[in-house]
Amino acid sequence: MTMSAVMEEDRLDETFAALANSTRRAILARLAEGEASVNDLAEPFDLSLPAISKHIKVLEHAGLVTRGRRAQFRPCTIDATPLAGIADWAEQYRHIWDDRFDRMDAYVQRLQTNEHTHDPKDGTTND
């Protein structure tokens, strides 16, 4: 494995680890609406500001959040670049779930066809 591939794997690990926590996912969902201060991000949670700051630091370390500087104000913004890495990783498995959905669709079609052609009350067909 090349050094570049190892770095990509490490980035993917960091991104998945950051997204493994529901509070961090909620913070990202909020930031998807636009930049916000730490106080804004902390508002819906029953957590202290230091706890929210720790969550933000994990998101920053994973590259999912950046913090700007405007005088005393340090707004947080989302950086979706690492999410593209997850999408690329998941794409390699698309053929698996597409195949499963196709098989499920075929099964449902067979059930519906059988429902229309057989009368379960008397065992006769409905032609």
C-alpha cells in the first residue's frame, strides 16, 4: 500500500470515528445550514460548552469543521470534503445493495402476481 493510500485510510478512519457520535452528527447537520458559533451549536444540547468544544475539536481534527476568525468571533463552518471520501468508499459496495434491491423488487413482483392470479378463499385463479 502506498503512503498516499495509507493517508487516505487514516483520513477515512478519522472521519468515521468523528461521525460515530450522534452529537457530532447533529452539529454537522446544524452547520450544513450555515456557520455558527460554539454557543449556537451548544444551544440544543444538555451539554457544557467545554463538552461541545471537545466535540468540535474532534470534527476539526477529522477535517469536517473549520473555524474562522473575525475579531472575537470564531464561527464554525462545515467542510464536506471528508464526506466525499466516505461516499467514494461506499460506492465500491453499490453493486451489492443494488443487486439486493433488484432481488427484493423481483420477489415483491412475484408476490403481487401470485396475489392477482390466485383466490386464497377457494383456491381458484382470478383470470
